[in-house]
Amino acid sequence: MKHIIYTIITVLFPAMIYCQTVTGIVTDSTKTPIENVTVAVKGTKQKTLTNAAGRFSIKITPSNKVLQFFATGYYTLEMTPNLQKTIHAVLRQSVSSLDEVQVIAYGTTTQRYNVGSVSKITAKEIERQPISNPLAALQGRVPGLVVTASSGLPGSSFTAQIRGQNTLASKINGLPLPIDNPLFVIDGVPYAPQNVNINQMHSVGSPGAGMQLNNNYGGSSPFNSINPSDIESIEVLRDADATAIYGSRGGNGVILITTKRGQAGKTDFSLNVSNGASLIGKTMPMMNTREYLTMRREAMQNDGITPNLTTFWDPSYAPDLLAFDTTKYTDWKDYFLGNTAHNTMINSALSGGNANTTFRIAAGYNRNTYIYPGDFAENRASFAINLHHNSTNKKFNIDFSSSFAYDKNNSPGSPNLLKAYQLEPNFPDLVDKNNNLIWSYKGLSFNLGMGDNPIAYLRKNYYLQSNMLNSNLQVSYKIKNDLSFRTSLGYNTLLSKEYSGSPSAALNPFQGLTPSADFGTNNFMTWIIEPQAEYKKKIAAGVLNILAGSSIQYNTNATTRMIGTGYTNDDLIESINAAPYVSAGDKYSEYRYAAIFGRINYIYQNKYIINLNGRRDGSSRFGPGKQFGNFGSIGAGWLFAEERYIKENLSWLSYGKLRASYGLTGGDGIGDYQYISRWATTPYPYGNKIGYLPQNLYNPLLVWASTKKTELGLELGFLQDKILLSTSFFRDISGNQLISYYLPSQTGFGSVTENWDADVQNTGLEFTVQSQNIRKKDFRWSTSFNLSIPKNKLRSFPGLETSSYALTYKVGLPLNTIFGFDYAGVNPQTGLFQFRTKDGELTSTPTHPSGTDFGDYIKIGSTSPKFYGGLQNSFTYKGIQLDIFLEFKKQMGINYLQQAYSGIPGQEFNVPKALLGRWQKPGDISDFQKFTASYGDAGRTILEYYIVSSAGYSDASYIRFKTINLSYDLNKLIRHTALKSLRIYGAAQNLFTITNYLGNDPETQSLYGVPVLKTFVLGLQLTL
Amino acid sequence: MKKYLIVFLSSILIVAIASSCKKLIKIGLPKDELTSEIVFADSADANAALVGIYENMTEGFNLAAGTTTIDAGMSADELYPTATGDDIQFYNNAVLPKNNSVSGLWAGAYSYIYNRNACIEGVENSSGLTQEQKEKFLGEARCLRAFMYFYLVNFFGPVPLVITTDYHQTRILPRTPASEIYAQVIEDLKYAKSVLPLSIAGNVRINKDVATALLARVYLFTGDYKDAKTEATEIIESSRYSLATTPNDVFLPQSKETIWALLPVSPYVGTWEAFYFVPSSSSVIPDYVVSNTLFNTFTGNDLRKSQWMGISTVNGSQYPYPYKYKTPTIYDGTPENYVILRLAEQYLIRAEAEANLNDISDAEADINKIRLRAGLPPFSAENNQTVMLSEIETQWQLEFAFEWGHRWLNLKRTGRINEVLKASKADWKPEAALYPIPETEIKRNPFLKQNDGY
């Protein structure tokens, strides 16, 4: 086509008659010819393309003899040819990130030719952060992805959500449920546990849902078993084009983790060692003894109670006022949380190979201790192997990757430790000379109308031990140049073992508790087989790529629990054999999955791209006739900067792409066996007969949930891609909601799995800018920035008024909307909190919602972030490199007051110092109501209103200096040694946070939780 | 070779998956589970479905396994808790709608009711059971359902009346007036009485006498004294039961006084009440202490004082605790059954019915049976109905002290609750006589209204 057009043009312009023909060849720096290079005569419309051998011929005139060479992935070259010779143009490969390999579903591409919405985090970005969980590495770096830490303790979980909440039932009674997790795939194998907590028992890192500890997502992350330093890249797939090929499981987005491969060449040994410390950041100060006793006396006085030392079941019992030393003071928060945790990391890898075979063998060790006093730590040892072999003719390829990790997290077992610093500040000594726990003071028993001995919490041991194996084997064969077959076989298993013990040394002898130990296992397994065929052929001026494949997957999850009681010797407590009384139980579920899928991709003239995806899925989670679903997407892209008139007129625009996609993805994110009515045997026989019990409300009509995703994107590159800008607009509508529908218990069960015809809409804008600000020989400065502005709303919900969600949602508002009383300060006369009724009057007894009437509840706000993102700046001067990464988020959150007032401030436990600003006498204008120690209205009913009022929520936005990394290359020093490179570095994580948040930490948002820690490490990296 | 092998294998797999998807995603049930069709296919499995109900009642610490005694005991003037936690809300008669124990009572009762409804529907639709088998199972299930509704209506007042498993219907049911609940309870009990045999498995499963004894109680609670007397008399005069000779023997497995009891099922816990009430040694503070009010109501020579209460002494202070059940774990002595209905109650029911029907001398005779066994001298009301009723209230209080919440239920039934509890509880409010409907339930069912005062 093109040639014909040019011929016509040539004919039409008589000036051409006087021209001269030049010929030449275009190659890259390794003298490999490059095809499809545009060769143009500057200032004219003369243009041609190189052929497969890199050759071209073009006519020039004496006045216009400067040649320009344009090729995607190479820097543009200009030269004035010597007309006597054959021209040899050498194009330098551009370092544009547009052409880096990007991993997508069942293949790879580059950002340039991808019409889907995909972000990539590279090994370089991961390695600069002193973190041990790969999810932590994603925080703030990916547009559309929110990753939140549940706690600062080692091994604790992270929530991950791509482009907002798609599913209803995100919260009921204020308790959020597992959010829509993306699908996690590691080297082609869906990670068996996905992002589900692997622990079954409570511990300090997993306190469970509850108003006071407010750490609903707490638990142990399955990603602790993945060593971040083995990761080559993490790709986050967001829109329909990128995710529809995952069909039913792509609805919440997909995160692909790819491990590092060996590089051909001389064998390299690399070692990275670091050591560091972690500390807790700013926390709310608690009252000291003097302030605390003032509060207590005032509370008693307000209630007209006389303190005594006998009625311990009554608020008037006050050992802190009458028995304890009123001059003693211990800062319990400092005692428990003021310590330093230590971090050690050693990662080594051997990699090398030749043109046919490459390998990488890596071993890593990681240790993070706890900030609590005692010998608590998370240790991880990991090994990874990657092998690649191809036949010399490159037709046969085999790739094997396998990683194994052992992780043991040894922590205090009692979640009560988290609120240990509520202890009376004048509480007597906790241990005697022999380090045994003390349980009474002056004849008064601890934990009887007063605080308990919190050292006991430290002596309840807990560990979680896991073994993870992930293996993938991929074999491929190119039958012809354009047709290849491959089969991918994967196996992933995570076996965890858990123990939680209460030895007699940790039990209050006055309470007659028996020593006990809880043992559990939780095993996840997945295998997957995915045969695929790929056809790649040049058709017309484009490249057609067809992929067809199928997938069979099998998952199991098996758990066991054994509880032993009555141990007589603490030394034997870690064995079930020593328990006289044992009870046990187990659970098992399986899940099968089968699919066929295909993709057709056509890139025409390197300018126009069309991409079709389709998948037919079957899942064992649905009943007969409902098991199969069809999903698909259509995506298109136009690389408009490749158009001639743009190239010629807007030469500063080096890259421009407009892309759009639309598609249907789904979800089967429910438990197994929900479509059948099941009866299980009773745990014990009655008499000597085993009984049966119904297990569920079943629903035989369950089908897939579906999410329709629409996306529009504009990507621009300026000044030879020195500045890259990407913007996306998306709209996802999730309908036919597959939810655990909450039922009142009168139905016999708390929930039933249902498809609900409610539509949830997520829209948003995402921006990414990458810029190489300065690029000199000695000094380089680059910046990258991302910003996401999401918006969530409930589009429709037929039957909302008669559903269990009548008082949870309102159509048109975000799913995470908080409803509560309208807090209106403290009544200056009564000293009690008051609230504004819906009629605008002030009252201390507002009306609770009931039926479909929200009562005096108002819309307080939404806990979904308003916007969020990150800013990375990297500076390199000679051998010195400095990276600064800031994460920011604008959001509303739960503040400390909700938890501080979950108890009754004025009773016998300590509270934040801030509460000293309380009401004292009529006429006082104050933020906090009068102290009270009794269960009267002031203490009980009003606080119940207060903690569900707007007082408990406030701004939780922050800008966090997430990572600062300074490194220095010592390559000069090692010139005459065997070392290839040597680098020393220092890094700080969460160094400081700019926030107006009321409470400890705007990310974890808990008064009694452990905020994310500040970590400082020093390290050394070398290559041999 | 290699290449053909791979091509061959890949093609086979693609074809295999495309053609046999359905087989590839077939999974079996979990290894310990059955579908409901199989459960009600024959009498052995249907029987297991009923056995499951009993096992479930004893297994968990819930309405039928101790919570009733503890929560209602604290709400009335019988017990106070020593451990920190939400229990204190019961003692203070200030139970919050989000109290876990209250939601446990509610959810537990309705979960049991669902199990019974599922059994009733399963049995009714079964084609593998004879008419006789069906009636026996239905009678048992309906009697158990009535038992649950009796406690629900006494704790919460009007509650949703759920008699089907269809959640599309049941999830939006509003509260049903107490009189309708009682009507259903009486209908279920009458049916059970008409079809059940005298014994199925001794006194550890529902039989005809259990239905009769419950009917007597329900008639008393609905003020139908004549029928209460008739039903109680039927049990008393059947001579299948007799009062144990001394209080210590009342709760033993071989006790002739027991009409209905549950077997312990856990390989560790004896009865939940002993497990929670009896401290591991006499120097340990009990979790629940008997109130002074109750402790002092027992006169010095009342055998029940020494035999049904224990005393712990810690740091010089004495703590009396309930000691009707003596074996917290099955390793502590003879395993006891958890007694739900016993003959003494039938005497008290009849005495109260008679007193209300102004038959004072018969009432005296029945009360004196109870007094005699407690080692107390005979009582005479001098033909005064008020004096008689007052003595009956005291004997209810003592004989059924910390037992199945009788005190709490009786004070409410006789309308004496405000007068009695105002004296011993500082913050008593009449609204506290009904527990709040759990917060979760109100949220999940827009047709459910909260009780007054919450």
C-alpha cells in the first residue's frame, strides 16, 4: 500500500525528477539489521521503510539531503549521507521504559503496544525498600491499587484492593469483611492461599474484630513466604483488556509476580546484606499517675461514690486510690512498646549460563524481631531456582522455576498485650526477684476489679510456622516459525503449623485456669495445567498474534485444630502428648476450575492495535447448569504519534497512544459447596450415637458475579520519551453481586450466599508521570509521580428497604459511607456529650435507627480514600544515588476517641492524656464529657451514642516519607580485585509522616494497635 | 520426536478440556458431610438428625447449656460475676444491644429452632419413613421447638415466630405477640404429647412425660391454673418419678426425680454449669458468686444451703458459689447429666396453681413435700392465699436457685419483679425485665423493633 502511495506522490511532484537515489542499511549496535525503520528526507515528504534485511533506497535532492531514521524502540538518528557510498546507519536502542518487557496474562508485551491498563514495579524499585513482604513494596507506587498494612508487627497482613470496592457487604455492624482481593499469580501459578490470612488463632498480630482493638484485617500474611529479592517484577493488571482472559477471577484485578531469571554470560555471585533497627513512631501519650488519680477521684466524686476495697464487682472498688502507692509511676506504653526491634537480611544469588542454558540459584535469610520485650521474632529462609534451556535452533524452550520458603513467626500469644498500657500507671510491681509473676498486692487479687498482670500476656507463646513451595514448568516448541505450542504446569502449596499455649506460669492462680495449648495446621494447595498454542504471523503490514489455551486448576484447603488442656508441667506444653484432655477437629474443602481461553492481537503498521480476549470458565462452586460462564473483552489502541503529520509537525511528541477497552469479567469469590444443602456429623456422639447437623442455607441458583469494565487511556511521551505521561479513566460496574448476604439469626444462620441484583460503580482517574529531569554524564535526576482519584457509589439496589442492608447503604452513596450520630460537643450545663437530632435540636439521647428509618443518624463521610498516590525522586551523582519516595493519601478514618471511649474513662484503667480537657463544672466549654466511673447513663448509654457519632471519625490523610535510600558505589576501590561491583547503602522506611490525624497512625488507625514502624538499615551489596 | 510428543500432548489436553469440562470441575462433598436428601431417606439417618439436636444443645455453652442459668441468675438477685467483661451488664440490669451473650442467646435459640424446623420438614417430606416413625420424630422435634420458644418469649418478649426453613420468608418476619407464641408452643406440646411414646431413650430424649411436664409449666405461665394442675398431676401421679431423698442426690444420673436431662458429650467438660461455677480449688475465686440476698434467704438448717452451695476462701474473704453440679470435668467424679425438668418443679407448679385456685391445703401439702426433702419443718399458711403464694415464691427461689433462670422468669411472671429487684439493685428499671433485641438483628431485619428502654 505505502509504496503505491509514495509512487503516486513521486509522480505527482515533478521536482523529484532531479533527485538522486541513495541506498543503505540500518542496523543496531550489534550489526543486526532492523526492519521497518522509517527513513525520511528531512523537510520533505519523502519516506520509505527498510526491508527484512534492513536495506532501503530513497531519493534525495541537493537541497534536501539530511536523512532521518525513525524506529520504535530506538533513538531517532539524523545524518547527511555521503552520496558515493552505501549508507550504514546504526540506531541506538532507546532506554525508554515504554519498551521494557511487561508481563501480562499468558505472555509478555511492552507498554508501547499494550492496550490494557498495566503497571509494573521492577526489582530495582523493590530492592531499594527495606521491607520483607512484597505487598509492602507496592504501597503508593501503583495507580489504582491501595495496599494497607494491618499492623506494624512482623509478618502482619496487608489488604490490597484494585480500583475500589466492587462487592457489597464490605461491612456490617461497622466490621469490614475481607475486601475484594485481586487474583495473585506467581510465575503463572495462582498463589494457593491468595491474600487470605493463614493463621487460625488469635495472637498479638491477629487480635480479631472488635471495637476496642479495631484491627479487623489483622493476621498473618501469606506473602511473608515470598522473598522480595527474588522478584523480577510485579505487574498490576486493572482493566478489562488486561484481566478478561482470567475470566471469572479477573473482576477484582490481577497481580502477577515474576521471579528473577538467570542471565547468559560469566557466572555472577551477588550478595546483599543489611542490618537495621525499627522503632515505634509518634503515639498518643497516656496519663501519668498524678493525672490518672485526679481523673479517678473526680469520676468518683461526680458519681457520688465513696471508693472502697471490698466490692470488687462494683465501680466503687478502687485499689488504685486506696491500696496502691499513689506516688509510683510507670509509663507502661514505653515499657511495652518503647523497645527497638532488629532486622537482619542476607540475600545471595548465583546466576549465569550460556546462549542455550541460563540459571539462577538464590538463597535468602530474613529476621525481624518484635518491639515487645522478650525473644520474639519472625525468621524466614528462602531458596529459589530458575532454569532456562533452549535448543540451539531456539525451537525448543524449557523454563523451570521453583521457590521454597520456611517462615517461623514467634510472637506473644495474647491480643490483650495490645492494650496492656491501659494498666493503672501506679500499678504495683509485676515480677518478683526470681522473675515469677506477682498476682496480688496487699491481699487484693489482680484482675479482680483492677488490671491484670500484663507480663502474663508475654508469657503466652505463639508461633506460626509455614513452608511454601511454588513450582512452575513451562515447555514450549516452535513447530513452524509462526506456530508454537507450550504447556505450563504449576504446583503451589503452603503448609502452616500453629501453636498457642497458656502455660501455668502465665495464669492467674486465683482464677483456677488450667494450662492449655492449641495446635493447628492450615494447608493450601493448588495445581494447574495450562496447555496453549500461539500463532504469530505477519499479515499485510501488521502482525497477527493468536493465542488459544485451556486451564485446569485444582485447589484444596485443609485445616486441623487440636486443643489440649490440663498440662501439669509447663515444659511439656508444646506437645499434645502431655495433655490429659484433648479435643480435635478438622475441615477440608476442594475447588476445581476449568477453562478455555483465547486472545487475538493484531498490530497494524505499528500504529493500530486491536486486542480481543475471551474465556469460558467452569467452576465447582456453582450448581448443575450454573457452572459455566463466558467472559471477554475488546481493546484497541492507536499510536497516533507514529502518524506522519504528527511526526513532522510535533517532533517533540515522541510517543502518543490512545487506548480504550471494554469487557466483562467475573467473580466466583464465595466459599465452596454453597449450592447444596449439607449436613455434617456432630463433633461428639450423644449417648453413643453420632448426630447430624445442618450446615448451611443453600442456594442452588448461584451464578457468577459480573463486572463490566470500561477504560479510556491517553499516553504521551515528550522529548524522546524523557517525559512520559499516562492518564486513564475507568468505569467498572459490578452487578449480579455474589455476596454472603447477611441474614438475621431468626433464619437459623447468619448469612446465605446469594446473587443480588445491585450495581456498584467504581469510576476513577489515574495519572502517572515519569520524567528524566536531568540526564548528564555525572548527574541524573528522575521523577515519577502517580495519582489516583477514585469514586465509588451504589448505583442501584432493588429492594434495599426490605433487605438486611436497609441501614447500611443508601443508593447513590459510596459503599464505605459511615452513618452515625451528629456529634455536637459537650453540654456546658450537664457535662454530657450531646448530639444534633435530625430536627437540629441538641440532645444527649438521640434516636437510634430502626427499621428503614435512620433515626438521628447522618452521613458522616466515607472511609474510601478521596485520592492517593506516590512521588519518587531519584538523584545520581557519580557513584552516589539517593531515592526518596513519598506516599500520600487523602481519606477519612476512625480516630482514637472511638476506642478511648469504648470503655468508660474514669473507671480503673488508663486513658490518653488528651482526655484531661474534660468538662468539670457547669459553664465549662469542653471537648470531653465529665469523668464517670459508674454504669449510669453518662457512662453507658451516652458513650454508646458517642462512639457511633461523627466524633469518632476525622481526617486520616497523610504524606509519608515511605522510603529514603542513599547508596554509594565503591567501584573505584575494587578495580583490581575480583569484585565486579560493591555498593554500600543506608535506607529508612516510614521515616516520618505529615498528618493531622487524631491518634497514633493514620494507616493502621488503631489506638491500641501497633502502628507501622520506622525502620533504619545499613547494608552492603556486592557482585563477584 | 520431542516436538511431536509436545504437540501431541498439548493437543490432547486442549481437546480433552474443551470436551469434558463438566467432569473436570466435579468435586465430592467434604468427607464428613451428607446432603439433606440422604439424611431423611431412612430412619437411622433421620434419627441421627434428631440426635444432632441434643448433641448440639449440650455441646456449646449456650441457652440450653448453662447461659440461661448464668445470665438470668445475674439479672435476678442470685449471682454476680467476678471476671471483667460484659457479664457485669446483666448484674447491673444494663444489658447493651450489642452484648455478645444476648446475641448468643438469640442466635443460639434460633439456630436450634432452624434445626428442628429442618427436621420437621425433612421428616414430613421423607418417603423412606413409616407413619409411626414420622410421628415420633415430629413429636420430638416439635416439643424441642416449643421449649426454645418458651425461653425466647420469656427473655425477649414478643419474638418472630419461625416455623419454616425458607429464609426468603423468615428473614423479614416481624415480632409475633407473646400470646401467639404461647399458642404455638401449646399446640406443639399437645401434638408431641399425643404422639410420643412414654420412653425413647430413658430420660435423655424427649418423651411423652417431657411434653406433659412442659405443658404444665406453660399453662402456669399463661395463667391457666386448671390445666397446669391437671398436667402436673398427671406427672406426679404417674409414679414414674419420685423426689430424691436428699438434695445431694437430685442431680445424680440415677436420680428418679429427673424427667428430662441432657447427657454430657464433650470428652472433657462434665456439665457446663459445674465447669463455670465450681472453682478448681477452694482457694480460687469463683467466676460467679452467690449474692448475699440469696445466700441469706436459706435458713440455717436448710440442707440445700450446705449441699447446693460451696464456699471458696481467698485472701481471707469468703465466696459462696453454686454447687448443684459437682463435676466440672468428667475426670472429677461421676459424670452428671444436665437436668432440664425434674419432679420438684411439678410440685411447685401444682402448688402455685392450687393456691391460685384457692385450694390452700393441697398447695400446703405439695410445698411441704419440697420442704421436707430440704430438711425443713412443715409449713402452714393458715388458709391465707397471700401467705401461701409468698411461701411458694420463696420455695421457687430456694429449690430452683441458680437453675435454668427460674427466679428471673418467675419474678416476671408474677409481676413482682419491680418490687423485689428495686430493693437489691441500685439502678433497676422496669424496662430491664426484657433483654434487648441484639443490635445485629435489628440491623439485618428492618421489620424488627427494639424493646423499650434500649
